[in-house]
Amino acid sequence: MARKKIALIGAGNIGGTLAHLAAQKELGDVVLFDIAEGIPQGKALDLSQCGPVQGFDAKVTGTNDYADIAGADVIIVTAGVPRKPGMSRDDLLGINLKVMQQVGEGIKQNAPDAFVICITNPLDAMVWALREYSGLPHNKIVGMAGVLDSARFATFLAWEFGVSVRDVNAFVLGGHGDTMVPVVEYSTVSGIPVPDLIKMGKSTQEKIDQIVDRTRKGGGEIVGLLKTGSAFYAPAASAISMAEAYLGDQKRILPCAAHLTGEYGVDGLYVGVPAMIGANGIEEVVEIALDDTAKDNLNVSIGTIKELIEACKGIDSNLG
Ligand code: A3D
């Protein structure tokens, strides 16, 4: 059987980390694409030389030519610019929208059968725009944010409860921004919901509220520390878990920015919701019952996504 092909559009911090993870896990041969000449080729050569040390045979190549992504099974898009301190994700909109146009056309012409995972910010608008520009079916394009945001929430909960991260299942809905909705009721430690753990005296509502707030601002906290860019290890690991779910037809239910057609009262937008990923891409959107507060918070987050989409349409009148 031919090896799978993983194309990474954007060979920056996340792209390079994705390439390393994909090669290490032997998900397939890896093609790193970037407009910057030399960067994808240099990273690919460096990563190829990890092969003998780490014992992987995956071929890693770098390119500036979209033709080289032809036949890719999975494409992960990180092309664009990341945040600098003081910038919101939305400040990136104008620049990254133009990048999505180029990437969308590159995918349409060269790899229209791929499963595409978008990471470029502002995520919920960029995944929508990438779908518009590429013309791919909605089930074959998804945004990565929820896995990362939930991982951040899970990390902080594990620290708070003093337990293994393996036993924490945390859950974040909504857009990837400060209005995201960490859902405390559906977050558990070995199946025990966080509100029950509070009743058991393992934490307090105040501490959990602080963790929810820290999760919402989790990306900004890292931008503030790094000063020259944004998080990349956990974003890359998160997207790889989504790629694995697709390639292995794992039917995993992961929080991701999926296209909604009526679920959660939303039509035609990409919003962070639990969705099943298998060999057909996004196979199902899972609609969970939410209490009034979570519903209100989700509606605020959806309102922010709608504003971003309108801003995209304002920049490019051909959209939508
Ligand atoms: P960075 O290290 O700057 O890499 C971006 C790469 O994109 C650079 O190598 C650029 O040369 C390349 N690039 C720019 N324009 C184009 C183009 N037109 N075609 C192809 N390549 C291009 O950034 P990064 O890897 O740290 O972050 C990438 C994106 O992910 C940014 O938009 C971040 O804001 C976003 N991000 C999203 C999350 C989510 O959870 C959604 C988390 C972290 C970062």
C-alpha cells in the first residue's frame, strides 16, 4: 500500500513542529510548503536527518511549489502571520484572508480530495474563508482550536486537582478567542464532573472560575511570554491528533471548528463543537444539552464569529 501523504502549508513554528511529529509517528511522507524560499527546504533537510537517529523512514521534503502537494491525503494549514504582543487574533484578519485565498486555490488545483485542517487565525473566520476559496465539501475542512483549548483547560484542571492529565477530560466550545466557552459541567476527572469535585471539597468555584478565565486567555499568556510569536508545540500536537483520527478512521469525538447546518441554532458558520472525525472527515456534529449560561456564552461567541465573517466579506466582496 502506498504511503500516505501529509502536506503542511506554512513551514513556520507550527509547520515545522507538525512535520517533526508527522514524521516521527510515520503518518506518511511529509511535504512542507511555504512562500519563503529555503525555509521549507532547510527544515525538511534537518528533519530528514532526524530519521536515522529517531528511526523513522518518512520522507520529508520542502517546496515553494503547490504542484508538490498533489495527491495529499491530509493538509494542515498554518500559513499566515501569528500574533505579536498586544495584537488580538482578529487583528490578523486582513493579512491572513489574502493568504487563505492563495492556499485555497493551491488546494483546489492540486489536492481537492484531501482532508484539510486549518490552524491559521482568526481561526473560525479563516476556516470558513478557506472552504469558500477551495470549494471543498464542508465535511472535508475543519478548524483546529477546540482540541488545543480543551488541552489547556485540562492542563490547568490536572494541576488544580493534583491528578494525571490522562484522567482529565476537559471540554471547550465556541469560537477560538476570548469568548470561547469552557464547559465545566462536561469536564471530568475519571468521569467525575468538575461541579461534583467542587462539592467533594477538591476545589472551589472561585478557583475553577479562575481556571476558566486562564483557559480563555491561554494563547495570550504564551504570546506575552514568548514576545516574538505564539504557541506552537500544543497547537501542532492537537492538529496531529485530528489528522490521526481521519487517517485511522478512529471516529474520535473531538472539539473542532465544524460547519454547522442548524445544530446549536447556527447555519452556515464554522463553530467549535464536538464532532466525530473518521475516514469521511467530519462525520457527525454532536449536539449536547447546555444550561442557560453556557447557551448565552456560546451565543456571544457565535456573534463574534459572525462579525469576523462579515469583516471578511467586507474585504473580499466575492466571498459568501
Ligand atoms: P509562523 O512561525 O510565523 O509561520 C507561518 C508561516 O507561514 C511562515 O513560515 C510564513 O512564511 C508562512 N506564510 C506566510 N504567508 C504565506 C503564504 N501566502 N503561503 C504560504 N505560506 C505563507 O507562525 P506559526 O506557525 O506560529 O502560526 C501560524 C498560524 O497559526 C498563525 O496565524 C497563528 O495565529 C495560528 N495559531 C493558531 C492557533 C489555534 O489554536 C487556532 C494556535 C497557535 C497559532
